[in-house]
Amino acid sequence: MNFKEKYRLLCEQERSIPLFSQPWWLDSVCGEKNWDVCLVEKSDQILATMPYYIIPKKGFRMISMPPITQSLGPWISDSEAKYAKKLGRENSLIEDLFDQLPPHDNIKINWHHKLSNWLSLYWRGYQQTTRYTYIINNLQNQNYLDNFSSSYRNKINKARKLVCVKENLDIGQFYQINTKTFTRQSISTPYSFEFLKKHDAILTAHNARKIFYAEDPEGNIHSALYLTWDNYTAYVHLVGEDPDFRKSGAGILLIAEAIKYTKEILKLDSFDFEGSMLKNVELVRRGCGGIQTPYFAISKTNSRLIKCYQFVKTLLK
């Protein structure tokens, strides 16, 4: 049995492996043949894993984040050891995982926010950039609307008078409104409809998605939100908004409905906005009660040619 087969079996048994590291997710966003996994085993027990996505790009071999995937990086099994020994164990396991990576010219991956010890990689010349997502934790023990700012609660009340929240929008219709969000910002949609359609089919087959949308009495769709989840957390995976109806407050209303669904139907305790470093998006995540949560982007360039390019690019800035 190869590492990939072992990893698929592990993910069927281990509940703590996040959504974005699930084999079926990686099959969807990478293609089944375009990802692999590093494993550390001891006495037939898997202690640590790290799936990775490697692609050729302009003659270079790059390990990078797959499309529409928030985080990847190492997963390390729980340990009851005392802090000093536990930290040393993490250092050793992470080194072992990175030693298994195939030859590559550049690597840049976002780690899950729960893993914060990258020190052994610092010693090896890797770099780290702190990024932020926004998360609501302990959802079962709070009234989530209390965390919304007063102005956003007003937007929700206003939106309820203008639109009706519905579920399970056709994926074609969702893609149409999703692309409007990118068009408004003069950005090309980073994935095709065929890609999203196949991705949606896989998520549906694994009972890991719900699409919410806000529609007015005339049949206009103001906003849509694509929610995904694993055993512990629900994620705002994708959103879309019609620029002609941005002032209706429907987008904020859908966030509130998605949080309610996470708490009351999914019975999960964590809601991850898949936060953004963009100023205007951060404002919304914060206003909806999300707590700023750091995660690490780990990178290293091995190619001298890429290093030269990066140096020149820095100078030009």
C-alpha cells in the first residue's frame, strides 16, 4: 500500500483532518494525479501527514496552494506529552515531512491556523508570512447575532424586508452571480464553470455544502453564499453579489443565516469566514463577529533564477 492509499484510509478514520486536506477535496481541486502526500509512521501508526500539490510552471516545479483552497500543510497526531517534549516532537515530525518532498524550485503553502510551530523550518532557511482569517468559536454557547455590529444588525433587519433567503441555488446560477463579484473588481474569475460544476458535484456527494441565496419578490438574486464544512468547522467558501443590489444588505443577511445554519442544523462550534487580507473584506468579517486569527504562509525558493527574479521585482517596487 502506497502513501496515498494509506492517507485515504487514515482520513476515513481520523476526524481531525481538515476539509481542505481531505483526499476527495484534493482530487477535486488538484486532479487525482496532481497531488501526493508525505507520511511519517512508527510501528504502523501514522504520526504526521502533509499532502502537497506540485505543478510545472514556465519550466519550474512549484509546490503551491491548489485553487479555492484555504489551507494545507502538515497534520500532526495528538500527543499527551509535556510541552517541551511535544514541541520537540513537532519539530522532528515537520522536518521528516519536508525531507520527503520531491525536488522543487519553489514552495509556498498556507498552513491551517491550528499549527503555529514552524521553527524547525526557519532553521532550514524557510520564510513565513503571517496572514489572517476570521473565525467565530464557541458558537454553541452564544447568541451569534450579539457579535454583529449594530450597523450590520440594522442591515440584516433592512434586508429581511426586501428579500427572502432560500437554499440550494442551481450551480449555474450561482456561478453567474459569483462572477459578477470578480467583474465588479475588474478581476477575471479564477476558475471556469466546468471546474466549479465538478467541484460542486463532489461536495454534494460528500454532503459538505449548502448554497444560500437572497431573492426579492421580482425574482432578482441579490446575493449568494456557498457554505462548506468538515467535522468541526463551517467555511464561507465562495460568495457572489449583484452590484445593482449591493445596498440591500442581502450579503450580510446571508452570513447571518449561514452562521445560524452552522449552529442549529450542523451543530458545529466554529465558523470560519476564510478571511481576506483585503481591507474592505476584513471590515465585513470583523463587523459580523469574526475574531482575527493568524495563520502562516510558509515559503522557500530553491531556484537561483527565481531568486534573481524576486530580487529584481523587489527593487522595482
